[in-house]
Amino acid sequence: MAQMNLLQAINNALDTVMAENDRAVCFGEDVGHFGGVFRATSGLQEKYGKSRCFNTPLVEQGVIGFANGLAAQGSTPIAEIQFADYIFPAFDQIVNESAKFRYRSGNEFDVGKLTIRTPYGGGIAGGLYHSQSPEAYFAHTPGLKVVVPRNPYQAKGLLLASIRDDNPVVFFEPKRLYRASVGEVPEEDYQLPLGKAEVVQQGSDITLLAWGAQMEIVEKAAELAAADGISCEIIDLRTILPWDVETVANSVTKTGRFVVSQEAPLTAGFASEIAATIQQECFLHLEAPIARVCGMDTPYPLALEKEYVADHLKIYEAIKNSMTY
Amino acid sequence: MNTDIYNESPVVHQPAFIDGHSVEIPILKILKQDGSIYENAIMPEIDRELATKTYKTLAFHRVLDERMVAAQRQGRISFYMAALGEEAASVGGAAGLKDQDMIMAQYREQGALMFRGFSLENFMNQMFSNEQDLGKGRQMPIHYGSNELNYMTISSPLGTQIPQAAGYAYGQKMQGLDAVTICYFGEGAASEGDFHAGLNMAAVHQSPVIFFCRNNGYAISTPSDEQYVGNGIASRGVGYGMKTLRIDGNDILAVIAAVQLAREYAVKEGKPVLIEAMSYRLGAHSTSDDPSGYRTREEEAKWQEHDPILRMKNWMLAQGWWDEVQETALFEKLRDEVLAAVKVSEKIDKPPVEDLITDVYDQAPPLLQGQLEQLKVHIKKYPDAYPFTAGRIK
């Protein structure tokens, strides 16, 4: 075991894959010698050469189009989009191409070896265009897997699983935690399962669900609630698509109360999809309405970021409201 | 950082534009319409066997297109796209390649797939979306694909195959294969962002791709002079620092020569090439289109005189490699075969309901399996409303 921050864990996973698979290729804007603007690909070009880790021109649709072709050819492309806010020029390549490649060809061709890494999320004074959490757009697209880790251990295990999974994966990295989140990470190879949520804290009164950087916020709210004698069960969804209905439904069936929290705006966010499904699965067990604690329905602000975000106090309030409903 | 442009450009001291049309681009012509060869023309590598195969493929293409447009008019299939008048671009492209080369087409290049040997049954089963379609009945007619024949399944969104070809070819080169990727698109699709992304990616990363633009004058109803004002699409290859060639797209020998040259260069140098083939879409964009609304009969008649298949036939006759008896027999046989194949394929069952959820992922996730089970229960409840599948649900 070693102490790693989330970036080091990502870098370690990429190193692991590039060492074992000589057809694994990392590329994106500034990914080469510089190692990416966040340094996630640091040292990889020196180690594996310019043909396997390189800068691309500044064209996101080109990056993902190129990656789709490489994956269809049988290579293992790991493409970086510098910020999730800038993934939209590549939206067509992801939604109409990556996601549908296998289905539309009747499995004659696929891009299962494709992984797209991209930093997402707020809390870094990044304003509109360095803070967004666009996971719901991709969750609406059958054929993609969407994965979000919450800490360095999860990041390495989930990224290795994503790269080796035989489906295209969009891997959202919580950039606020890149250096802030430090933990024990095994040096050796390991994988964590996709499509499986994780119960990170057992509890009996209420279920709290989140993913990525929002997990930390939810845990903080649960501590406040614990001081009031409320026992929270906390779940990390980990994979947004396809999501683990069973683990969440089992927990809510047990607790009877449910708060789901996301960084992204409220309307049509993935929390809404979860709320609808859990309402159907657990209707007779619910003691209170399902609460969604989310960003507001505005573009991501700058000066008023603190007010905008779904912070621990808003979640704490939602927990208390649910308990006293 | 490379400072060549700053340090080595010729210097002027009065502001002056260079003209947007200052790059002169010649057009390669080898074969005249009467079947004779231009003086000093350099012939492609083509023997009697390759020529005969190429000509028979062109004939098959023409017959299949005629018959399937008719089948659409009769309501037997929903949609069709003919390549009337520009068959040489796709057939000649495949004839200039090797079988291991990947073909990433736009949608009007069925000729390349015919050349590779995709069977008449395979074409039919795709168009009738039946359970023997390789694509499992998921895409509209003409969206063919075959892993075995290195022909990437067609995708309707325009231009998406262009950056993909850059990536595909990069992978071929990384593996050290004797293989390239040819990427077809029209002059209309060359306005898409993916065109510019793809050409630049291929040029910068040195992918062995042959970008093959079929400039057929129209994007549905929009004429090419409303699509761009530069010197065609070829001038853009120059802009991306790429070897570029413009050819007569109705001249099968020019197509084969250009693709052979491009292939040799792409493999040897590991770099991309752009070919712009000038042609004309004699038919409608698709069976849903009517060109009489946007162009004249006179214009079409002028291009009838450049028929690429007749041009090749004239050459074959002049070579003594073909005669009118063979011609009549071939077309009769092809028409009979196509008609017979229609009658077989249209009777084959639609795909089973289970195919709704396969291939979305490598394995259907639980949520999707649940949706299929719910659907089956529903179909059993209202079998008359779902006649293709109701009787086959276990």
C-alpha cells in the first residue's frame, strides 16, 4: 500500500494498463510531454514513447472520433477531454458513434475498448466552464457506461475496470479531489466492479445516496445528523449507467427514507431518474417523500458558488425534514 | 516550437492578400468516353482479370440500384440510395486497394462492398431488415457492414467516419500492418466539423488514410457552389499539409491509378492522402428525394454523356476483353438474380424480439433484461398488435 492522491492513483492505473497492454494509447490536449493540465498522464510519454502517449490538436470531436476508430481497430484508446465542460463538441461522436457502434452493426464492429477520461465538478472557483457535472446527458444514452470514483482507491480500481470493460466508458474524475483526496492505494493491480453501488456506511433511519466528490459532502451531513441521533446509511452509486437499482432499493426498503444528492442542476438530473425508480420499487416502504438535494437550475456560478452548491447543510436539512415528515 | 514560418517565409513590406484560389489543382484523366486512352497517360496496374471483375461489379451495381429503386416504388422496401453515374468512385476505389485495407464509407459506396464480394443475399437481407441481416435489422436500407470484408458498418450521421478513419489507420500503422484505411465522403459532408477534425488529426498524427471525396455536385438539393467557394475540396488537403490529388471520378482508370498511388504512398510514408473525385449524382439523393425541384433535365442530360460504366465498357471492347454478347447475357443474368433474391429475402422473418436488447452492451444489464421481460408479457397480452414477434415468444 502507498499513500496516493487521486491524480497519482489515476496515473498509476494508466501506467499499469500501458505496461501490460502495448496497444493501450493515451492522448488528448496537453497529455503528452506535459502530462496533462492536471498531470494525470505525467511520465507516461517518457516511459512508453510518443506513439503511445501524445498531444492532439485542440479538437474534441477529433479526439473522440480518432479514439472511436482506434477502438474499432482493436487498440485500447484512453482519451482525455481536458474538462468535462468541453466535451460537447465530441457529443455526436460519443452519443451517435461510441454508444451505438456495436448495436448498429449487429456486433460486426464495436468500440468496447474505448475509455474517455474527463475531470468534472465544481468547488474550485471555476465558474461556468470549469465546474459542470454533465453525467446525466450521457446517462440518457444506452450503450455507454458512466463511472465516477470518490477517492484514490476507488479511482484506480474503477479506472482499471473501465479500461478493461468491453464497452465504451465515460469516466468522470472529481477534479476538486485530485490533490485534496489522499488515501491508501495498493501498488498492485486490482479492479472494482462496474454497475455495483457500495454501501459505505450502514445505518437504519435514512438512506443517503451520491457519487464522486458529492460523497464527501453527504458524509459530512451524516455526521451532523448522527449528532442528532439519526442513523444514516450512505451509498456511493459509483456507476451511473447502468446503475445498481437493487442495492439502493434494498437499503431504502430497510430505512424507509431516502435523500439523493448530486452536484448537477436539479431538473432532469440523474437524481431524478433514481427518485422515480426508487419510488416505484419502494412505494409501500417509504415514510416520507424522496428528497433530491442538487445544484440549482442555473449555469454554474462563480462569486455565489457557496450559495449555489448542494452543501452539507442543505443535505442535513433534507435529512431532518424527511425524519420529521 | 517550430519557428520556420516566422523565420523562413518570404518577407514583404506592403500589405497584400494572397488569393483564395491561388493554388492551381489539375484534374487527372486517363480514359476518354469513347474508350481510348489520353496521350502520355500513365495506366494503373490493371490486367484482364482485374478489369473484368471491375466491369462486372459496375454492372451488378447498376442493376441492383435500378431494381431496388423499383422495389422501393412498389413498396417492398422503405428506402434506397442509388449511386447512378458515380459508381466508378467506389468500385474503382476497392479495385485499387488490397483486401486487408479497411473501407469506411459514407453511404453511397455499396460498389466497394460489391467488389469485396458481399453476396446478393447479404445485400437483400440488410434491405429487408430480416433476421439474416448481419446488422440484425437495426438500420435503414443501405447501411451495410461486414467485419469479414473489412467494410465498416455505415452510420447515418455525416462525416463521423472521417476522424474515425484517422484513428483506425493509426492503429493499423502502430501494429506494423501492410494495410491502409480508405475513407469516403461527399463534398457536402466536407463542411462538417468532423471533416476538418479528421484531416488535421490524420495529418498531425501521420495516419495512413486515403481520404476520398466524391464531389458529385449536390448535397441533397444544395449545389456545390452553395456549399463552398474555395477551389473544391482538394484545396483543403493542401491547407492541412497533405498530399492531394484531383481526378475525373467518372474515369475508372483514373480512380484506380489514384488509389494505387495513394495506397503506395500511405503505406510507405505512413501519411494520409486526399483524393477529390469530380463526378455528378445522376440519380436522386435517395428514394425520398425528387431532383426535378432543384435542377434541370438539360443539366442531367449533359452528365449522362459521361456515364462511367459505358466509358469502361468502351475501353473493354477496344481491348478485346468484352463483347456485346457477353454484355447482354450479363445484364440479363443479373436482373434475373436480383429479382429472384428479392422474392426470397422479403419472405424471411423479422429478427426475434430478444434482438431488441442484444449488442447495446456486450451483455445486457439487469435493468434492460427486466424491460425485455415486461415487453414480452405485454406482447402476449396483445398478440394481434405485434404480429412479427407474438407467435415466437417462449
